Amino acid sequence: MIRRIAMVVTLAIGAASLPPNMARTASASASTSASCNKARAQLAAAEAEYYENPSEYGTASERAAAKIGPRHAYASLQTLIDAKLVPLSTNQMYQVILAKYGLRYKLAPWSNGPCATPASSKRTAPKTGVTGLALGGDYSCAVTDGTAAQCWGYTTLGGPHIGSQEQHVAARLAGVTNVAQLAIGDTHVCALLPNKSVDCWGGNDLGQLGDGTATNRLTAAPVPGLSNVAQISAGQDHTCALLSDSTVHCWGDNRQGQLGTGPVPGSQVPQLVSGLSGVKAIAAGGQRSCALLDAGSVECWGSDELGDGTTDGHATPVEVSDLSGATAITVGRQHACAILTDKSVVCWGHGSNGALGTASLQDALVPTKVVGVSNATALAAGGGHTCALLSDGVVECWGDNSAGQLGDGTNESRPHADTVDASPGGKESFLTEVTAIAAGNLHTCALLEDKTVVCWGDNNVGQLGDNTTTQRTDPVPVRGLS
């Protein structure tokens, strides 16, 4: 049984000190400020108590079911409403959670009401014009509204892992222009261009550049014979493209069947994935690939545990069992996840590091619901972790946290979702106003509404872009973006 957190926020703000419209008066200002500071202190104390004795709040699965974690201090919903600190009708950042153990109230950023962060003290940053993110391996890139690519991490002359140059801040890639979308593998990068063709560069020992050779390339080169491309996605050493006619073509390594072309050697040029029709989106990761179909079903191919109820790998597409109503998919190194029409999330594959978010470390041979995640609008799967962007602009992550890639201020891996913290020194509790997310092997990045980018996790080769090689367990701004 989960015990209730003892250090409940009890704010000494009477109804008389706060007008109905929540406006502060001069006479109440000092009292309100003191009460807000007291509330923050009590929440910090509750969090510290959790760290010291997490087992007193129940088993790991019970804590996950009730969404209790080191970054989830709770307070009495009625207490906050009575104190008029919760304008529920206007502040969607506050999240009411109805869980097994009763109605609890998760304190999210004080972006409204008496405890709001003053506008003058909120973080400001120059607008960068970033419109999209792509991560892979130890590399990170952003696409700007000028269709240029700016990247950071382990790279040389535009291609990761060729040579030994580390780029610790964002830098524009020379010769790479008119980019609509980027896809990054372990050693290669591909760009979808506005004319619906594809250019690739980087490592090419397994044909992952699709140019008909095995020659590494330091500059972008076109993928011959590929046109009318709508989307691209890259796995470890392979690449796939969704064409406007809803067909899928893949190239590169095929040792685990990740090209979907049957048990044949890899290909240095794009090959049609047979048996697919009505494809609306694709995702590749590790040595596997998946396709989301118009009907809301998903088909996958490649290495083992593809969600078909077996541990087998398949060199041609197989339908993921017990899955319908999927609206988005993501593929990690050894797992995959999907958003359903009700905005819940399901995952399948290897779960030993908690990447499935099911409150268990067991593998899942069929899609299994992620505990405690709702209102998901986007997903990003990394080497052994997964993140979900929620409709209120908050991000929740789960799985491997050995390098801080969950962004919760710890290195504690967890099989259930936890909210990503705000940047160090920020006035708010959680990262907010996120519009897009992406995951690499051991790091994660987010694009914010103000067009800035923050990253967290492993940083051994500068993949966080903060001009250091220091691991970060909380988000830090990327430097050099313009």
C-alpha cells in the first residue's frame, strides 16, 4: 500500500487576501510571496524524503501506477483550490491525476496564479529559427527555417564518425542546403530535400548511403533513382524512405532483415519493401524498421521481438499483434512504441532497461500499455529509453538513465514515466513549452516554442551542444544555433 506523502503543501493564504480574478494586491503581495516560497520549500523536502526512502511509498509498480516518483511531489488538490492557487479553468499546466489511490494533484510549473514566475525573470533566448530535430548515435542536428542543417557531436566535415573531430556547439554544415528533414544513423546522415530527393553522407561500409558504393563520404551525395520521397528514417546502418505512392524503399545493412527484402545480402541502392500498401509513416532504429498503415495497424521487420507475439526476427514485414488505432510510431535500438487514438502509448520489444514503460523489466512480445502516460502527441525512442511529448508541452521519459537521458536530475533508470526537469536555474519545476523531441543513443533533445533547443544525457563527444563534454541529467541549452 502506498502511504500518502507526509509533507503536504499547506499554504496560509486566505480567500480574503486573493481577489476572485487572482490579481495580486499590494497588501497581499508580501504574504503571497512568503507562502509561495514556503510551498516550494515543502515540495523540495517531500522530494528529498522520497529519495531517502522510496520503498515507503510502495513497490516500484505501485509507485508507477500512482505516478509517484522523485520529481513528482504531490499536494492536496482541495488545499490548493481552497487557497485559490489553482486556476483550473485557465491553467492547463496543472495536471489532475486520477489514479488507483485516489485523486491526487501533481504540481507542475507555477505559470499562472499568485505563485507564477514573474515575466521579467523568465528565461529569454534569441530566436534560432529551428523547425526540426534529428538525433542518432552520438550526433545531433537541427533544421532551421532557412532549410540549413546545424549539427553537433562526433563529426568531421559533415559526417559523424569519419575521422575524430568533435563538435561541441552547433555548426552549420557546409554544402548542405535546402533541407526539409534529416535522418541520422550510427555513422551516417541523410537529408530529404524540398524536391523530394534524398542526399546522404557519412559512413558507408554497409551501403547505408544508397549511392551504389561502399565509399565513405564527407560531403552530401544524392541517392540515385529515388524520387517523390515523403519521409526518411535511419536505423543503425540502414535507411528507409516512404514515397508519395505509399511504398517503402530501404538500403544498407540487412544482416537482421531490416531492409524488409527477405533473407538476402544488404543493398547499396534502394530496394522496394514488398507486401506493404497504404503506408502513412515509417520509423527505423537499431536493426529493425516499422511502417504505420492508414488503417492504424503497424507492420515491422528486422531483428527479434517485433511485436507479433514471438521472439523471432523477420526479413519481411509482419503485422504487430493486438494493435489498432495507432497514430504515430517510433523505433529504438531494441524496442518500438506507438501512440493510439486515445493518446495513450503502447510499447513492445526488449524491456530489460525499462524502455517499455510498463512498470516491469520484462520483454513484451505484443504491445503493452505504458503506465501513467496520457495525452501523448509525439514519441522518441533511443538506445534504451523512450520519451513522450504531451499535449500540454511537458515531456515524460522512461527506461535507461545511465547517462541522464531521462532528464529527471538523476542517473536512476526507471520502467515508468517521469517528467523531464527544467533547465538548471530555471524558475519552473518541469520543462515546458516543448514542440518537438528527438532521442539519440544515450541523449535526448527538445525544441521549445521560442525556437531554442535543449538537450540532456550523455555528452562525451559534445552531443548536447553546450560547449562541454559534461554529462547532464537536466536539460541545457544548445549553443551556436542561429
